[in-house]
Amino acid sequence: MSARRRVVITGVGAVTPIGTAADGLWAGLEGRRSAVRALTRFDPSPFRSKIAAEIPDFRPQDFLDAKRAKRLDRFSQLAVTSARLALQDGALEPTREDPDRVGAMMGSALGGVAVEIVHEWAGPPWPLVGRLAADAVIGPVFVHGIASRTLAGIRRRAEAA
């Protein structure tokens, strides 16, 4: 039988509908605030549900420089901000840590779904992708905007910049 390994949670970087950072999240939980509200980020009239757990007070410019905030989709802005808050909360400097002994856990319900929705509403994605590929106009950050598994890469590039 193998020995149990210990895990230490050193930092929490929460960006949620009920509060931002560890203290904001905790205050939201203690205050029993509901995260579910009427949708405001887009017109929900084509859908049966008109409610969601949006993050209404998040302003990317409060956490990211203007250029980075503009280049990242909202999902990536939230992911980078969350990673930075976790590092700050844990008082960690990644360059001083052994990369084989440090890790991060991030979660997302949908990833960068906003970019996918725009392309879906524009029409069937396969002809669009084929046309874009033929015209070579897909930007270098497009894939990172839609793939939730790129969180670690997004965070790493953001910290390096």
C-alpha cells in the first residue's frame, strides 16, 4: 500500500457571481447571496431560460493591463484574474517554486463559450472554418479563446508578459 501524500492549499483565486477573491467569496457565502439573476450580458429572448449566474461586477481593467484585457475573451480574463488572485492569496512567486512540487486546479462550466456562440449564430461552423482557413485570417489567439483546457497556458503567458 502506498503512503498518503499531503496536499496544501495555499491560495484561492475566486472570481464568482457572489464575490471576488477569497474574502469576497466568503462574504457572499456568509451573506447567503444568490448568484442567479436575470441575464444582462445578452438578449435571452430566443431562450426559455432568462436567468443565469453571471459575474456582473467584474471589470477586467481592474486586474489586467488594457492590451491584455482587449486580446482575451471574457472567459480568459476571468481565468487569468483567478490565477493571479490565487498566487497573491498564497503569497507564491512561481519562479521561486519547484515546478514539480507546485500545481494549480482551475474549474469552468463552459470555457470560452462566448466565441463559439458568436460563430454558431453566424452560421454552420464547418464552412466558416474552411473559408477562414483558405483565406488565412484566423488570428493567433483564436483557439485559446475557445478551448477551456488552455487555462494553464493562458495563465502562464499572462504571467510572463
